[in-house]
Amino acid sequence: MSMGKKLGAEFIGTFWLVLGGCGSAVLAAAFPELGIGFVGVALAFGLTVLTMAFAIGHISGCHLNPAVSVGLMVGGRFSSRELLPYIVAQVLGGLAGAAVLYVIATGQAGFETAGFASNGYGEHSPGGYNLTSALVTEVVMTFMFLIIILGATDERAPAGLAPIAIGLGLTLIHLISIPVTNTSVNPARSTGVALFEGGWAISQLWLFWIAPIVGAALAGVVYNWLGSED
């Protein structure tokens, strides 16, 4: 598959992740009468990855996430030469998804961003969790996400079921961590909406790049050991 097609797939997939996941938080969860709440938002993020894994997994691998690309590279599943182009495509896709969401959301009279599904800690954590809690959460959740991805896509794993495991894994991660950070585990997802929220979201964005990448890289190292043949 050509690099252009791979990058196009990553752009479209990350666009869908941000529009679907963050869109459910901004457009639907804001109305209690719709009843989706945190559970609905968690499921929406999981469904975006599950659907795109089936749609573009055979084209680009369906990373949709700079941390996933780093973890797969460290785990020996992805070429370092493709890392930067993938990250650029993912960030641009996330920005495009956030832009479309912003256009839709501002069509409502009196719309206020109210965080615009951004990730945060301290006073900007949904549950008021501090920097340490946010850092640990993002590192550990991304670590486990990459363990799921690396394990489910191992050639020894049951064939064809990886998208389901990965999508459900991301849903579970959101159920755990939405109250702490609003769940990132994905720098591209965090960047897209933060640039539209501005201010505090941009000033806290560093955490949602560093922590997921650290967690993913650790998972790549650990799975290299865990999954190796003795």
C-alpha cells in the first residue's frame, strides 16, 4: 500500500475518532434527557476505533493515535521511517474532526465550548483530580491499551477479532478514566479539541502528549518480553 493511501486512511480514521467520540460528549452528553452520559461517551470512542479498524486496518493498520504508532514502533511492529508522517496525518485528522464538530456545535444559539471535550487536570478534571492522578492515569491506561493492541494483533491471537478487543478495550479505558482526565490516551484527540477550546486546554496539553507516549513505549518494551517465544 502506498504511503499516501496509508496517511489518507490515518487522517480519515482520526477524523472519525474525534468527531464521533468528542462529538458524543459535546453534542449528546450535554443533554441529560438523551441519557448517554459517561457510558455513552465511552462506548462512542470504542465504536469509532472498532469501526475504523474494520474499515482501514488493512490499509494503514488503523493507529489513529501518535502513542499507538510509538508503541507499535517500540514493539517492532511499525517502521520508524513512517512514524512522523503518521503522527502528522493523525494530528491533522484530529484537527479536522474538531473543526467539523465546532461548526456543528456553534449552530446552536448561545453555544459555549464548556471545555469542548478537552482533557485536563486540577480544576479542569471532571472529578477534580490533581496532576499526579492525571499523569498516572494516562500512563497506565495507555500502557494497557497498547498491551491489548499488541496482544490482539499478534499473529498467534485469534484471527479477525482484534478490532473488537481493541474497541472494547478503549471503551473500558474511558469508563475508568473519564472522571479523572476526560480520557486522552491519544495526543491527536487531545490536540484537536484543545486548539478550539484554547487557554487552559492548550496550557495543559503537554501532559496529554508525554504521558500517553511514555505509557505506549513502556508497553512496547513489556510486550516484546511477554510475547517472546522462550
